[in-house]
Amino acid sequence: MKLLAWNIHFAMKGGDTKVREYKNGNVTLMVSPPSVIGLATIFDKDIWIYSISKLQEAMNNHEEISRTVCFTPYDFFVTTNRDKSGRAYDDLRKALARLAGTRIETNIIYSDDSRKTENFGLIDKWFFLEEKKGKLDIGMVEVTLPDWLYQALHKKKMLKISHDYFRIRKAIDRRLYEIARKHCGNQGEFTISLEKLHLKTGSTALLKMFRHNIKQLAKANDLPDYSVRYDSKVDMVIFNNRNLTAEQEKKEQQREKGKREIYKLKNSLAAKRGGK
């Protein structure tokens, strides 16, 4: 499923009850929140990432896995760099409820006579057992992931992320990291227009405010794994992989040089055609 390519069905903040609709060619995607608690947020997505990492670890150890993952709230809080206070347990329950309640509907138009509509949640179900032993909160969480996400894991279509991802506090910076991870990956560089990046993030901020945020991020340049540059002359954003080896960097420079030569050639041919 190409839903992961959209990756914009997570709200930037809690309490967002707006129904959202995105279009890309012949595909329409609609995101519907639970009426009271709002859409699942990008911070709720940590439950996805954590659960998938548990399954990946089991797969690496040649253990049998299923769509249902069990874990303790404490381990989740430690792994995802979260507060471990009593409120954290309540926040975890709310996050699970938002993930289960948020509905995704896709409508793929194949032709005038043929279309496919599909509706599903971000998790199928969840279970939270909580007990008090003295001053300690002891709990167990059980999450059943949706089949399409489970299948993507089996087909190894999930990109690993840095543990420092969980230290990113701004929702928009998390989203930008995900975009850089997907498009730059293990390569050296990814360049995108500011306007297109704004669309990809799903940000509701005005374009000029988004541009300001990008400039601030580029100035701080503290995104894990990737440096960020903003080219004001062409209104473009450039992500660079910080972790390339010397050999990888050399290959990447050659690749980028080839791309620039092709770009120049295309422009030259276009200019010649225009002059005729």
C-alpha cells in the first residue's frame, strides 16, 4: 500500500477534529477523526514505531510474530524518551484511543467505470491493563496493528529511524525528518521546492510562516541524521545525509554531478526548441 508515501494522516497537535482530504492524481485520501478526542497526532505515531521495532527485533531473532504486540508502558516511555509520571499513563490511553478512532478512507479511480474505496483504522484494537502496587503503577499494553502495516513490515518496506527521532519535540520537525528519511534515505542529498515540502508535511500554517520555520530549522541545523539548508534564491530546501562514509560521499558527489549535467542538457535542448 502506498499510504506510507502520503504519511500525512497524523495531526500536528492534539484535539484536531477536522476531516481532511488529500488528492494525488487518481487517488483521494480522507482522514476522519473521532468526534471528541481528535485525530491521531504525529506523537501518537510513536506507538506504531515502537511496536514495529519490537516486531523487527523478534524477526531478527528468528522468532514467530503476529500483528499483536505486548509491552509495558514503562518500557515504552523509556524507549521513546517520555515522561514517566502518572499523567503519562493517561496520555498513553488517549493516544491509543486516537489511533484506533482515526479512520482512513482511500478512493482510487481506475477509470470512469471502475473505482475502489477502502476504509480502515490506524490500529485495529488495543488493551490496557493497569495495576497499583504500593506507589508503583504496573501495566501491560496490547496493540493489534492493521494488516496493511504488518504486511509492509514483512515485505521490509519500513525504513529504520534514528533513536534521536524521539528527542525531536516540534511536530513539524518530526515530519520533516520523516520526509528526509524517506526521500534521502542512505543517499547523500534530497532537494525539494518549499511549496511542495509544505504540501508534503500536511502543515496547516501559512506558506510564509512555514518558510520562517524552515529558515529557523536550517539555522539551528539540529535535525538528527540530516542537515537542512534553505536556498532563498530559488525557494528550495536541501537535505543532506550526515552519516555518509568517505566512499559513499564520493559516489554521491559523482551522482549529483551527473544529475546537474543532465539538467543543463535538458535546459539547453528546451532553449533550442524555444528558439525555433
